[in-house]
Amino acid sequence: MFPENVMMGLSEKTPSRICMIVVDGLGGIPVNGKTELEAAVCPNLDAFAKESVCGRNVPVALGITPGSGPGHLALFGYNPMTYQIGRGVLEALGIGLEMTEFDMAARANFATLKDGLIVDRRAGRIPTEENERLVKKLSEKITEIDDVKVKIFPGKEHRFVVMFTGENLCGDLADADPQKEGLPPLKCRNTSEASSRSARIVNAFITRLNEALEDEAVANTALMRGFACLPDIPKMSELYKLKCGAFATYPMYKGLASLVGMDIVDCGATPESQLEALKKKGSVFDFIYYHYKYPDSRGEDGDFEGKVKAIEAFDKLLPEIISQNFDVVCITADHSTPAKMSAHSWHPCPIAIKSKYEIADDISVFSERAFENGSIGRIWSADIMPILMANALKLKKFGA
């Protein structure tokens, strides 16, 4: 991947426009001989592949399963090993919260506890309205712990954000989430001496939260992860001289885009409203990040057919997305989420890049196996941005 100082020196402002479409969790592995992409009927994705250069991208490193944060940072050209950003910061920024050096944020899921074990990590994906009721209940009962102020904010469905504000907070904390059902909840554990006080505060918060939720039938506990303070990271406008717009409907992805300096466009909550926002507001940006969430959600649920349908639904939207006068279009994913595994995985993601300055591979099917024969080959996700910048004629010659 390019050193940041080199990229800053090579990039230049031009009128050309780039669209990066991230189909969250797109990649998969076979069930009954086919991946979700191979099982889906996707004439528009197939047509796009035929006009593109294709391959597969590795988000972080071989064999490493990435979270959504590092997966996206790599797509935006950042080294995800250098910039390790907690999910809490991304969720907080994504719902429009402002953070200072005195804040520590965490992502949390309402969950279901039975006989001391987690039986549903997402409390049945409770409706957002129920989430708001529960957050109001918690906010009335928990406002401060040991001189640290506590504020709780609802997200979508089972998700919410907890913001701790006080002196000497440190996000070097292990997740208080076992990430699997059938296991007991975890205590928060400090991973450095500087975070020992923060761990005590978080554990005290969890105890009080459990007491407040003990009369709830479904969402009777919460799992916390992604503890983090605000990091120092260069903006995409500095690295690439781009005016970037983010078209995303889920808070975490808005937060990530905000962190790297993108303008967050109000897209509503549906794929249809997101597309309308792109049509009405996209023309002012020379780089657009367009996020489509649903294949990842169905993959995490272990719902193979549901993920197939989510991919097919995206395929129907694709022609209108790419018709917005882009010079370079990239379709890829931040990570793979095979329904067979019900989780993120280490498998490389499919990638296709369409540009008049590339020789198309003439691959007629948009799929993992087909893209193994593409001219891009296997690349690091962090190397995608230079390819897009080059195809948009936004990089000067390197050296004499």
C-alpha cells in the first residue's frame, strides 16, 4: 500500500468522479455446491462484471477475519493494522454524536440471557421502537459512575451506544461479548495498566444495566464491545484531494465515513430512500461511498436463501446507482459473511472495477469463483484506492 505522504504528493484534483459500492458481507462459501452469489440471479451484476476488471481482495491479512471497521478502512486506503478504531467510536459518530478527548464510546447489543447463558446475542433483533423504550429506561436509572458521566443512545434494532465522559478514560479494553451464543456474558477486562479504572467503570455499568433490565422478558441484558476513544487519522480530502460523500443508512458506516472526513448525506432508512438521496445530492461529490447492508445481516443470521434474495434485491438497484455519471465504478465488499458460518470470515471478497482506461476481463458471471480468473488477481483491500484514483486520472507520475 502507498505511504500516506507519497499519496498526498501524487494526488491531484480533477473533475472525474469515482463511486465505490460496498455490498456488505458479499462473499460467501458454497452450500450445496454454490455460494450465495452463484445461487443468485443477478443479470445486472453479471453485465457489470463483463465490462470490468475483476479479482478478489483481502481486507487485512491472509487468514484474518476482519470487523467492519478495519474492512472499510482498508477499502478507503488506510492500513487497518495502523489505525485500529473501536466500533464504539464509529457507532457514536454514526448517530451524530460529537466526541472529545474526555469521551470513551462503546457499541452494545441488547441480548437475551437464560440460566446464565446468552441464548440470543441480538434479542431477536427487537424493533427500534422497543430499543428506544429500553434506552429511556436505562438512561433514567444510570447517569453517573464514580464521577464519570454516562449517556446511552439508541441505534437501530438491537444496537445502542454508551458514552462515558470523564478524566483519564482509556479504550484499551477487551470486549465484554463472547461473540457466540450458549456462553455466559464476559466481564470487561483491561488490556493495559492505563485502562484498569475504565474496566471497573464499565463492569459497574453492566451490573447496574442488568439490574435495570431484570424484569424484561427478551432484552434482559446487553453485550458491550468496541470500547474506544477518538483516534487521530488523516482525512481522505488530505490524502486524495477528494470531496467525498457517504450514502449509508446504518450508523456504524456513517461513523466510519465521518471519521475519515466524508460528508454524511441523509439517506433515510431504506434502499429506496438511499437511491433517491444519491440522485438528488450525489452530483456535488467526486468520490461517493455507497453502502448496502443487507447481505451481511442475512449472512450473520445463517440465512442462505435470505442472503441470496438480498443480493438479488441489490442487483435490481444497480443500474440506477451506476447511471449517475461516474467515470470509475468499483463494486466490492468490506469482508465476506458466509451464511454457512453465520459470521464474518477471512475469505477474500469479490471486486470488479469498471473504467474506460481498463481492458475488461470479459468474465460473464459476478461470483467468487469466476473472479479467480480476473486480471486484478488477489490484492490487498488497501491497494484498491490507488487503482481507482489512477483510473480517474487523479494521480501524478511518481518520480522523474
